[in-house]
Amino acid sequence: MHPVTLHPATIATTPPADLLDLIITQEIAHPETGRNAFHKGHRLTADDLPLLAQIPQEIHTVRLEASDVHEDLAARRLAELIRGDGLMQRDPVQSRVNIVATRKGLLRVDADAVIAINRPVGIGIFTALDRLPVLPGKIVAGAKIAPVAIPDDVLRDIAAYLANRPGPMLTVKPFLPFVTGVIVTEGVSEKVRDRFEQAVRRKIGWYGASVLRFAHVANTARAVADAAASLLADGATLLLTAGGNMMDPLDASLQALSSFDAELTRLGAPAHPGSMFWLGYTNADQIPVVNLASCSMYSKSTVADLVLPWVMAGETVTSDDLASLGYGGLLDRDMSWRFPQYDADAVDEPDET
């Protein structure tokens, strides 16, 4: 880039060809209205010259070299490089390109790649946090450069780096249509049972999954194991268990796991509310078995509502994944943005101007 300073006294006498395609590097106010006349990054055209001649101040511009990429194009190229499936990019607004979810699903962000891409001076990639449930229309990332242009080599280096990564830097994994079997070991009244079943159907349905059936059984290991085996035989690809007491080593659901060839991944979760949560998988088919504390299907903000989006996106949730919940695991009202929006199927987030 070559700096070019335009002075009020000389603009009118400068050949128009010498002004065209200069890039303004500051915000310029209109001499009469005080409103913005030219934004930073604006490329001068012939239509701009009459107004330019009226500006009573020194104007800072640059002339780009052939190897320079204007900030709007650079932001577009950055967005194209980082976005994977389930995402689209919008047109630049003040040289920022927003990346928007096109489907409901689980946002995955390669945080190491974000750091690496942002190391070159002037590059700005910013995203929402990894493993958030998102809706269509949600802005999940933005791409921008700080200067008005950047060398093409910088963008080529980023492209080469990303080409060697194991997957896209940013993607929205769709939720899978699990067939869900629900085993309940608490004896509850018909009114409470109806409310519980409605809550389960609503949440599971939000993910695009279905409920095969509810099995209300006695609080014994044999009854739980028989119910699980029956549900699996009838096509269940996800098991939910409710009731019981995970603090009791003789809890019926925990005792039943080995009887239908399932293994516990982690008992308890380092978060509140919902610490009574546990998770396991069947050994043969890796079918998730998710235990819910009694409150989990009524509340919108428990550990289960953080982990269910991972499960419903087909991710294998490990003990370390659950251990990591402790960082940010104080799930007070300020954490509401982390949870699925069970009352919505899309959002409409406008670009900032």
C-alpha cells in the first residue's frame, strides 16, 4: 500500500484519474450535514469526486498494490475459508462478514485454528463458543481485517494452514433423529406422569428425535434391564432413564447397566444445577444411555441440557468432556445463552451497522 494525502487546495486541480481507486483510511463527515460522507475503506469512484472536492480537511488515502487485497474481499475470503457445513456468509457490512447458521444443530469451533489464524497482525476471526446449540439465522462468527487491505500472501498462508487441518474450522452438526426409549423408575401420580412425558416429548422433539415409548417400571435392576432390552430390540437408538438415586451404589438403573451390556462413562457432573446427571453407552452399538435427575426434564437449564445437544448431534461424549463442564459449570441465570432455545426453531439476527 502507498499512502496518499489529499489536501483541500489541490483536490480540484488533481487529474481525476489520479484519484480514482484510492482507498480512504478514515471516516469523513459531510461538510453540510455532519453525517458520514465516506467510510474507512471506501474506494473512490468518479461519482465521489464532486463531494470530495467539498471536504474542507486533509484526507488520508492509500493506493493498493497488485498484491494487496481490499478489506471487503479479504473478509469474504476469510469467511469462505473458515466456514463448513450448515453455514452461510453475508455480504460485508463496514467490512465485516458475518457467518450465519442455516440449520439447527451443534456448533463446532476449532479453537486452536482460531488462535493460529488470528496470529498475523490485522486478521480478525471471532466466533461463538464451541459446542453451543444454535438455530437457523444465528450469527456464529465474523471475519474482518483491521487495515484497509492485507497482502494476498497472508490469506494464502491461512488457506494452506486450514487445508492441513483434520476438518473445517467452523461447522454446524445437524441433530440426529434418534428413536428414544424412556425408562422411568419413580412411582408418580398420573398428573405428574403426564407432565413429565409432555416435557420429554417437547425437548426430544425439538432435536428432531422421536419417543418410541415410555416404560414406567419398578425400581429394581431386573425391571430396568428388561425394559432397556425391550426398547433396544424395538429399535431405540437412545435411552433416557429417569428417577432413582445416583448417590446410591445399589441404584436400580446403575445396577442394570451391565445386564444389557452397557458401561458407565461418568457418574455425576461438576456443575449446578444437575450434578446428579450420569451417562453411559452400550458396548456393542455405542447407544447413549442418559440419566436425568428428576428436575432435568422440567428445567431448561441443567447439565442435561448442556450435554443433550452433544449427544443429539451424534458426538461420543467422554469422561473428560463431562469433566470439562466444571469450567463455566455455575449455571446461574447469566448462563442462559448456553442452553437450547426449546421455545424457538429459528432466529433473525441482523448485522450490526
